[in-house]
Amino acid sequence: LQYACDQNFFRAAELLLNAGASVDHKDNHGRTALHRACIYSSLNIARLLISYGADYNAKDILLDRPLHIAAIWGNTEIAEYLLKKG
């Protein structure tokens, strides 16, 4: 799932989620798929992950949340979307 987010493979992410992939699984940096979607400017995937219940307040090992990651990487569209989500 995280690789699909890195590559902006929407359909692959959707198939994995439908098959039961853990939406909030963390990598060795504590990042979830949503963190990675925020790094790689994948707004559609971010929306998909949140629709599957992704925790948009999840912290990585540096205590950064997806909103922080989107802002750091200059992905304002995702940052604005996350701000609207709460």
C-alpha cells in the first residue's frame, strides 16, 4: 500500500484496501500510507485512504502528522484538504 502511495498508483491502492490492507500500517519511520501520500502529492490517494478510515492525526517517529508532512513538502492542496477534515 505504501509503495502504491509513493508511485501514485490509485487503482493499486484501492485494490489493496479492498483486499484488507491495513490503512494505518507504519513503516520503520512511523509513517503511514497517508504520510506517504502527503509526501508524493497524491491528493486522490489521500482522499481514498481517509475514506477507508486512515488516521489523519497519526504521528511518525519525529512526531509529524500528515498535515505537517504536506506543509513541509509544499503540497498545499493536500494540506488544505486535511485542514478541512479537522
